[in-house]
Amino acid sequence: MIKNIFWNAHQQRVRTGWRILCYVVLFVVLLLGAGQLLLLVLPEHAASTLAALVGFVGAAWLVGRHLDKRRFADFGFRLNRRWWLDFAFGLALGVILLTAVFAVEYALGWVTVDGFFRVEGAGAAFAGTMAWLVLQFVCVGIYEEVMARGYLLKNLAEGFNQPWLGANGALLAALALSSAVFGLAHVFNPNTTVISVVNIAIAGVLLGLPYLLTRELALPIGLHITWNFMEGPVFGFPVSGNAPTASFLAIAQHGPDVWTGGAFGPEAGLLGLGAMLAGMAAIYGWVRWQDGVAQLQPALANPPEQPAALLVSEDAASAPVPPIHTPDA
């Protein structure tokens, strides 16, 4: 009886909730360990970002391999031609959406440009600071998507995949819960408001949608990277409450916070929300154009067919996951 609380006999692996808990614990261990080692050779801000990358991605690989019993590629990294095409679209979409937000604010007089090539810190070099920001936002785009979508959303979907809900219902429930967690994860950011937390959760839906439609993290990672980079280092907006240390444009905002997001950044305003909704429509259209149809992928809610076999080899990473509907409560 006690064993059944921890072990799914049908799937021959640890149950969903315990896998997620182990992921969190291992992430903390890897984060702290990597952080201490990286501090020996890197500045604190660089060490913390790279330690988070090691923690989130390393935990997904280790827990995925030994507890989930699946390949790392199954979390959304089948690096084929379509993967890179979706990644490029995600990059382009982030550029377009944040450019539209800036253009609207500029046209309405809600933002003015006071200068160019702004950098904080006496003697700081703009080029060096900007190079670091590129690396930072690439890392953030990767590790937040691996955590929130690749690992959390997928495992929640498998856990919710019960006969009374079905695979598609499980995907939607997992999207809602993982997006809520994504919003709450930003609750301690500077200048946070209730609206910013809700809108960040909606941003989780924006980033989770392409994962549900393609089973890959290519588009979410690309979109996440350029959304943040265009928002802060290019246009000078705060990024989730944090002012960028360097930006191509030095701006001053004058518009109403309810529209602009104020000190938190566009994600806390109606313009940012509108960009998210437009992004969802663009993602749906892109997937439909590429595949002829845009629909949820129920295989995301299914466990691996032969868990033990995945410990032997990671070949054939592009092989599809057969539809299985064994409960994983």
C-alpha cells in the first residue's frame, strides 16, 4: 500500500508528484554547488545565471533519465530541421511583438528617447555589458523553458492524464497550473503587482501554447529570448521589474501604468497583454501553416512506452512517442 504511494507499477517508475519534488531538490543542490564553483572564476551575476542553467537543465537531464525514464530530447529537444525553423520563428516573433509595443507607446507619446547606448556603472563598457546581456537572456530563455514547460508542464500533463479527464484535458490543466506557477515564481521581483503576476501567468500560456502544439521547446525558447532582450537591452524597458544594466535606447516613460506596465515593464500593462494575445494568434497560424493543422499533441501527456529501454541508449531521438493512457496519479 505504501509502495503504491510512491511507485506506479504500470509504468515502472516513481509517481509524478515525487518526480517533480526530486527535480526541485536536485535543482537546489546543483544550483548551490555550481554557484559556489563558478564564483571562484566569475563575477557574481555571471555565476548566478550560469549556475541556474546548470541547475535547471542538469536536474531535468538527471531526473528525466533516472526517474522519468525518458530521453532528454523528449522534453522538447529533437534538434531536427523543423526544430531550428520554429526556433527562428520564435526569435522573430519576440522582435516583432516588442517592437510593436514600443512603436505604440512612442506614437502615443508615452515614451521618449533621451539618448543611445546607455550603460550603468562608471567606466563600464557598453559592448562588454551588452555581450553579457545577450548571454544572460539566452541562458534565461533556455533554463526557464526547460523548467516551466519541458519538465513541469510535461510531468503535470502525465499526472493529470486520467480517464475522466483525457489527454487533451490533462494538457490544458497542466498548462493552467504550470502557467500559474510561472506567474507566482515572479512574485518577489522588484515592482511586482497583482496585475504583473497575472500577466506573467498569461505569458506562461503564450510560451506553453507552442509546446502543446509542437511537442518542442524551440519556439518558446526563441520567443522567450528575444522578448526579454528586445524589452530591456534594446528598448530600455524594465524586464519583469528589473531595469537593464545597458540598453541601445535610453528612454523615459510617461504613459499610464495600466497600459505601459510602469516600473515592472510591459508585461504588467495592457499593451503587453495585447502583445501576448497577438503572439498566441501568430503561433497558432504558424503551426497551422507548417503542419496544415494546429492541434494539441496528446502524446505529451503519455509516459514513455518502455521506460527501462531509455536507460540503454539515447539514439533515435526523433522517434515519436506511442499513445499510452495508463493512469499516473
